[in-house]
Amino acid sequence: MSMSMTNTSVATSLRFEVWFESLFNNGRGLAFPCDETGHVDINSLSERGRSNYFFARTMLGREYATPRVVRRESSRFH
């Protein structure tokens, strides 16, 4: 992968997040940086982030709603 493709990919992932909204706590949930199609780079997450991501996916329909891709707020993940 070329350097420009890598930089573009990273820049794109900083603009979107996949949002797993809690079914029980309105406005609460888990969010992870992703590209515009919802692809999360698992390798870029911390160990805790990976654990939370897999937990959210496992708990779809029981704890979390179907995830959606949203344009992220600039203050998250800094």
C-alpha cells in the first residue's frame, strides 16, 4: 500500500465512527473509529477497545441496537 493511500485511509477513518447505541440507556453506547462503510481497523484499537468492540457485536439485539455509521464529532478519540 502506498503512503498516500495509507494517509487517505487514516484520514477517512478519523471522520466516521460506527455507533452501537444502548437499547436500555438512551444516548449511551459504544463508538469506534471506522471508514465511511463502517469498517473498523481492529489492529488500530487498544486491547480494551478491541474487547469492547467484540462485546458490542456479540450483544447486538440484547444490549445494543444494530450499529450505524455516523460522521464523528471532532472531539472524540483525542
